[in-house]
Amino acid sequence: MANLKQKRPQNVAGDFFVDSTCIDCDTCRWMAPSVFNRQDEQSAVYHQPEDQRERQQALQALLACPTASIGTVEKPKDIKQAQDSFPIPIADGVYHCGYHSEDSFGAASYFIQRSQGNILVDSPRFSPPLVKQLEKMGGVDFMYLTHQDDVADHRKYHDHFGCDRTLHEDDISPDTDDVEIKLTGTEPIELAPDLLVIPVPGHTKGHTVLLYQNQFLFTGDHLAWSDQHQHLIAFRHVCWYSWLELQQSMKKLTPYHFEWVLPGHGRRYHADAETMQQQLQTCINWMATVE
């Protein structure tokens, strides 16, 4: 947990606080928006939890923080309850893993529970409480990695669960050269009837997204909701490969039906399929105006 001696002065008085080690990854602010906000380029507590729901969210954010920058003045007696709440249900067997890793700058990862085999989408921090919960839910049969930035503790999960891992060959590095399945090319790849990988080079050369059940799109660092812009966006300032290719890759998503955008960075977004397509087009139009 955080160091009280490094508590940021921007925190309001009370039990929860953020210390100066915060890396401004945004995790706590979207997980517990009524408690945390951004002040002077780091997170801070602007409102202490007032009910059980707010406290649970604040504790979940504390556990998810990749740099252990969130703390409490009093030792939380209900921390075990917060640990057991992970992974957090999103919808229809899809969960947010929490326990973000500093190695991926706090990127979110997801767990899909399905009868054909459970899937870990990108890698959370290898934390015993989370691993225990995943074991209770049937373990991990397969790990899908969207791109090279968010692989974190992939090898520890592979060694523990014996799951195969997949990553596009253009994003392979010395840390991932032992993944079992190396994807190739730029055409969509059907991993199973309910799982479609769509290559979307741009953020990185080998970035892909995963479409599950024509409902959930796991987008890594390709696409996310922006509260600032109030529409879906791509990340121009952290586009490591090609902004032009990223624009073309975004257009590749228009033929597909989905109702959830579940990113590694940025905010998730849920809407009916028609609204989602409108939002996607807004994003494409906006990207064309960004240099």
C-alpha cells in the first residue's frame, strides 16, 4: 500500500489517500470515479467514500493500482472482501481482472469464462488473490495478447495454468518469443466460432483486437472511450508505429457487430450496435482531423 509520509496534499482529509508515486494511469479514476479524480497530473482523493458501494470501489481501485499508490490511514478490515470481488463481472461471462501491472502502465486485462475454455485477455499482475479466484472459476485455458505493450506477467500465468498464448508475430520481442501461437498477416483469424482476431496495425505494427460473440470487442490500445472528447478515440500521442495505418485499421472494424469496447487504456464503452457504429464513424472522422 501507499506511504502516508508521501501523501499528496491534494487529497481531502479522511481514510483513503493517494501518494506521490502515482503514475497517472487513470485506473482508480474510472474504477471509483466518485472518490478519485486528477489533480496536477496525478490522481487524488477528492471525496471520501460515504457508503459501502463507494468504499468497495475505492478498495478495488487500491488493489488494482499498478504502483500501490493508494492507501488508507487505518488498516482496512474488509480488504479480503474486496480481494474476493475480483474478477469483477462486466456482462455475460466477461470480467475485469483488476490487479493492473506497472509493466503495462496500468492497462486493464479481462477474463472470459466460457464452456469451450476460459480466456485471459492481456495480462494482469500475477497476484495470488486473483490467481486463487481464477482457479475457482475454472482456470485459464488460453491467453490472448492484443499487442506487445500489455503482456506484463504473461509467462507466470502460462507457467501456472499451462495456457497457450497468442500474439501477432510483428509484436514478438525477446520477452514473448516463446509464445505458443504466433499470428501472421493482416486478415481476420477465426480462433473459434465465437472468437475472431482482427489485425489492426497502427498503435504497434502487430496490434490485434478480439471480437467475442459479436458483442465484446477487446481493443487493447487501439480504441477507447474518452470522457474529454465524449466519443470513441484512438491515441495519437502514443501511436508507436503509424497513425496513417491506424486510421485505415479503424475502418476495418465497421463491418462488425459489437456492443462493448473493452480497452487496455482509456474507458470502456457500451451501446447498442447501431449507436456503436455511429460512434465508430465519429472516431474515424475525428482521426482524419488529427495530425
